[in-house]
Amino acid sequence: MSSFKRDNKEEDDGGNPWQNLEKTSVLQETRMFNETPVNARKCTHILTKILYLLNQGEVLGTREATECFFAMTKLFQSKDGAMRRMVYLGIKELSPIADDVIIVTSSLTKDMTGKEDLYRAPAIRALCSITDSTMLQAVERYMKQCIVDRNASVSSGALVSSLHLASTAGEVVKRWANEAQEALNSDNIMVQYHGLGLLYHIRKADRLALTKLVYKLTHQNLRSPYATCFLIRIACKIMEEEDASGNAIEESPLFNFVECSLRNKSEMVVYEAAHAMVNLKRTKPRELSTAVSILQLFCGSSKATLRFAAVRTMNKVAMLHPPAVNVCNLDLEGLIADSNRSVATLAITTLLKTGAESSVERLMKQIATFVAEISDEFKLVVVQAIRSLCTKFPRKHAVTMNFLSGMLREEGGLEYKTSIVDTIILIIEENPDAKEAGLGHLCEFIEDCEHTSLAVRILHLLGKEGPYSKCPSRYIRFIYNRVILENATVRAAAVAAIAQFGACCPDLLPNVLVLLNRCQMDCDDEVRDRATYYYTILAQSNVELNKRFIADHEIVSLPLLEKSLNEHLKGPLTERFDLSIVPKSQVVQPEVNDEVMIMNKAAPKIARVNREEVNTEKLLAIPGIHHVGALHKSCAPVQLTESETEYTVSCIKHCFAHHVVFQFDCVNTLSDQLLENVRVDLELPEGFVSRAVIPCAKLPYGDKESTYVIVQFPEDVPSSIATLGATLRFMVKDCDPATGQPDSDEGYNDEYILEDIEITVADQIQKSKKQNFLAAWESADTEEWVEAEDTFELSSVNSLQDAVNTILKFLGLAPANLSENVPDGAHTHTLLCSGTFRGGVEVLVRSKLAVADGVTMQLTVRSTDMDVAELITSAVG
């Protein structure tokens, strides 16, 4: 083993003996594999080098990998145990790259069925890595024997390998269910765990079989805590599915199993059960308090892992159920001084979510003492807690803002700094009192910001919010410094921000024109073009021109703009491209991932798109759809039939400026019928005009197909709120359930009555959040805008928060300045919200609410169209 020794100097330096390896020299060393007799010690050393290179990301070409693989196969003649296991690892790593890897199948099969237990488990893993679905049947008998083998390592190896094979040869692996069931009865904890994992993946597509398995196992006492934890996760998944179907969770025997697991002798199982109970969507306060009390006990554990797990779970619970965690505040305060900084960080951030307003400053000071010692990952947790704190206690913005600005000045990565900037921007947008301080902190940050993307975002914010601040001129110096000192991308953003001040602040226009004139001499094309563009517009001193091309510039959906341009280029190019057909970009709601099964691999993240972007691509396939203009809003699907009926139909309403497109998604649940010429006939009220019906040619069993109806809105805006009758019509042809082919060409016409379809105010309004609502409200007090006001008694609601939620849902508007949250104990509240009615009509709404015997509302609507303003007030009434 002398070759593995390091001298004292290398040990003191903490050096890596493999760091200077070169791929070419290592591959040349593989020639030693061909020598006879095999030098096991040297060959093991070379195999270690190859595996190190591969795990460091070194890429081998197909030819290199194949030559190395075939040289490696010569080592099977040696009986050295350590080297043989290294060979198995090498085969697993090279099998996806090398050609003709099946040549070692016989050698691996021999080792897998041999008497040497040391070889059998790794041989199974290596064999399954080179086996495909066509070869699997040849070794199927051996795999079944290994799954039920008495040796635990062999059985576990076979079970885990089977789990990997299930993704490529699922039908073959399904035949091993009996062997997996037998492995589930093993006394070995890992074999039992792996057996349950394989059995779950075999039966997960069969809801009834999976439910039977879980109910059976919940009445057994599994020896493996790992298997019990996995069983709890499967049980919770089934309960969530039952809950979605309308069954109460508390009545489920599976819930009793999870609750009983809180008294298990294994701490791992107890934690898993508590974690599962607090994450169920409809857990009641009683069950929640039981789980939280278990987590509270773990907070006092001597094991750092248990303390960390408990406080991390309570941190998540505090986001949804803060009162449930309040009873643990004393225990959490005791963890602030924990030697493990990760535990201390989570404890403080949990207290920030559950504590009182009076304790905020004390907790912030305690965080400041050690925030520099924790990793960026936990700094992000702190920032997220502060973000929720700002929403909960808006009056504490000065303390939180100062703390965040201090964190901005410290060292940290892009994700960490982005999270802080996002939080400051959120405070600025939602709390008018914090705007001046927040913009000041961001101005200081961009003076030495090394991240281009962050600098651009901050400059964009300064251009939006700065002109409406108390002293707009103080921000121009910070912005123009970026033109002098930064790269071209930041300089271009700075030019756009300066132009916003010229468009919105007439007294600053002469100075802005001087600065833009200087920017026209910039060395970068983009900066010069922007400066020339803005200078030319601002020099006209035309308020309407400034508003249209600078201040109120709307952003179209970039993915759909790209798609529309590509379609235009494929056409004859006889007409100019019409930008108005591309939908405007809307806010995309964050994706919520509730996947809890540990055997699933994480899918790569994909770019999120909004509902309009998704539906526009489908709508573009409708003939003549371009004539109705750009898509304004797509509504959520509405079921028009019961889920158990023979034909299920859902409707999606797509609103355009003057038209509505009804998309009917139809599913045929009868296997012995083929539907043709499927369409929906609508009973239209007076004023509505049907422009086109696009039927579905064929609707086979089990498929989802769509049929469309294009309807023009009435010219009278108040008449656009209506209820439409709907009937599904189609031709039925009897068919063979096995093949889906019709028995004959003859059929008969049939129809199916659907639920009525309602067109509401919310269907016609797209949420458009105003970053500075108060400035927008004041600027709407002009002749171009109209105002409608009325007072209402809201008899159907009992609290201010219910009233706010009802108004936002009914009108489909976006709340501003955190006005959607009513403070506890408040007797009056003002809701501010905004949106855009179809046709580009802007709408601003201020709703003053007061509670006495009931809830009284004074509704004020400002809009650029009187009919729209009256429609909203009359709809509420």
C-alpha cells in the first residue's frame, strides 16, 4: 500500500493526490490490464484513477470508453476481491458510453449465481446497468432467485436493481411482484424497505391494488423503520387523493395509522409521522397540536439532527399555521443560542413568523450577531422569514430595511443577493411609507454591485418608482453614475431609467435631455440607439407621446412574440406584422411542488408560463382566429357535467377585445362508442352573435378533444354579463371496444344537455398590478378618466377579510399595497385593486369597508370608459 502513502508536507497542505491526473496518461496505464499474471494491486490503483476522473466530470469518447471497457474485462481472470468489486464499479460507469458492453453478460451472470457472496450483489448491479428490455428475460429467473435470497446484501442489490429496471422494462419487472412481496416479509430492515419500494412502483398505477397493499401493511408491525417511514408517505399520498375526491381525511383508517405512528419506538418514524400530519392539507387543529407537541419534544433532544429536523418542520408549519407554533416559542428561544448555527437560524426565522410585533427588533439583533457565520442557503431562509415579517408587520419596515441593507453589503452569491433585493422591492411596492428608504438602500447597493442582472432590475425599479418620490432628482446622480462606470447592458438600462424621469417630471426634463444627449456618444450601439430614441421623443415635449412610448410601455409575451414572428416569416410576407395580436405579458403564479415520494427523481425545472401563453398556442390552430385580435384573458376550466357521466365536458372561456372563444374539452368514457362531428350549440342572449363553430371530427374512447365556438360580445357593455344554455351534439357509431374501429359507417345523432355557462365581470378583467397604486389613482383624476361611486350593504359576508376575498374574486382584480390583508381587530379597511377590462380599458377600484351589524362598502371605480365603470358598480350591486 506504499503507493497510497502521502508525505507529511502533502498532508499538512491538505493536498489531493489525484488532482493532477491526466486522462491520456491514465488511459495508457490501462494497458497493464492485459498483462499476465494480473497485478491486482496496480490494477486496482488504475481503476481508482479512472473512477475518480469520471466522477470529476471528465468525459470519455465512445472509442476511449470502449477500449477501456474491453481492457477491464481481462481482469475477470483474477480472483482478488477488492479489484473485482472495482471492476464492477467501472462496468457500471462505462456501460452508458462504451459499445458492445453485453460481452460481459456471461461473466456477470456467473458471478451473480456463484457461491461467493462478496461478488454477487455488485455483480447484480453491474449486470442490470448493461441489460435492456430485450436481454432481461434471459436473466429473469436469476433475478427472481436473488430477490428472495437469504443473503441480505444480495436481496437488497436485486431489489434496488429491479427498481432501476422498472423505468425501461416495467412490464417484465411487474412479474416479480410475488418475489417482492416475499422480500417484504424479510427480517432484514433494508431488504424490507427495498421490497416495499419495488412493490409500490409495481402497483402505483393500480389504485385499488396499492390501497389494498397499504391497508394490509398498516395492520402489520414492520420491523424496518425505513419501510414504515415510506409507508407513511404512501398513506399520506392516498389520503390526499381521497380528500380531493371529497372523503374526509379524519375518517380514513390510514389517518389512524399515521397518528399511531407518533407513538412508535423509532424516533425516525415518530418524526416522519409528525412531519406527515402537519403537511396534510386539511389537518384539524387537534391533530396539528399533537404533531407540534412531538416536534416540541424533539427541540430539546441531545441529538442535533433531531433538533434540526424538528425546527425545520416547525418553520414550514409557521408559514401556514402560526398560532399552532406559538406554544413552542419558549423552546425555540432556547435554541437561538444552539451551537449548531443552522438550528439557531431556523429557530429565529420561525420566531419571526410567529412572534409578536414587539419582539421583532430583539430577534433581528440576535440574528445580526451570527448571520455572517452561516451559509448562503440559511441566509436565504432568514431573508424569506423577513419577507413574510414585512407582510405581517408593515410598521416595522424601518428595522427590516436597515437589516437587509446591512446584509446586502456583506459577501454573498447571486441567489442570496437576489433574494434580498426581491424582498426590498416587495416592501417598496407594497408599503408606500418604505419607498424612500428602500430606494436609497438600493441606490447605495448598485454603486458597487458586481451582478449585472441585479443592477438592471434595480435601475428598472428606480425608473418606475423614482419619478413619483418626494425628491426625484436625488436618484438621477446614482443612475447616471452607471452610465459612466458600468458595462453596456447596465448602461442601456440606466438610459431607459433616466428617460422615465424626463417623461414623468417636466421640471427635470431639460437636465434629462442634456444627459441623454451625452449618452448618444456612447461606444455601444444599444446604448446609443436607446439614448437617441428617448431624446427624440422627449424633445417633442408632448405629454401624450411620452406616456405612450416611455411611461406606459407594455411588454408583450416574449415566447408568443417569438412564435408569432416565426409564423409570419413562413408566410407570403405580403402584409406587415401586427404586434397587437400578441398577448401582453402577465404575472406567472409560482409553481407549488407537493411531491413527497422519495423514489421519484427530481425533474429538471422548466420555464413557467402563464395561462394565456399556454392557450394561445392552441388557439392559433383555429382558422381565422387572427381576426379577433390578441388574447386578453383565459379563464380557469369549468366542469359542465358530472365526473361520472358517460361524456365529460369542461369549458374554458378565452376573452378577446370584442369576442369570446368557448373551448369545450370533451372526453368519451364509453369504450363501445365512437363520436363524430362533436360540437356544442349555445343558446345566446340578445346582443350576442355566433361567428363560428369549429367541431371535433372524431372523439374516440378515453381521448380528450376540443371543439370551439366563437361569439361576438354585444356592443352594449353592461349586456356582456349573461348566462348561456349549452347542448352537446354528436353522431354516435358503435365500435369494437378492443380496436376502437366502428362496426359500420352508419350512425345516429344524439345530444346531451350541459350545465349553463356564465359570463361574469371577472371573466373580462385581466389582473394588472399597479406598482404605485396611489400615484396611479391620483393621475386618474383627470378629464380622460371617469368615476363611478356607490354604497352597498354586503349581507353575505360576516367579516372584513371575507368581504375583501369576495370582492377580489368577484371582480377579478389584482390587489395593491398589501390591501388584501386585513389587520387583526380592524373595524375599517380600504381595499385598493386594479385591472384591465377587455379592449385595454384600465380600471382602478378603491373599496372602503366598515363593519358594524354587517359590512358596509363604499365602492369607487375610476376607468377610461364610463360603461365599464358603471358595469362594475352595477355588477356588485
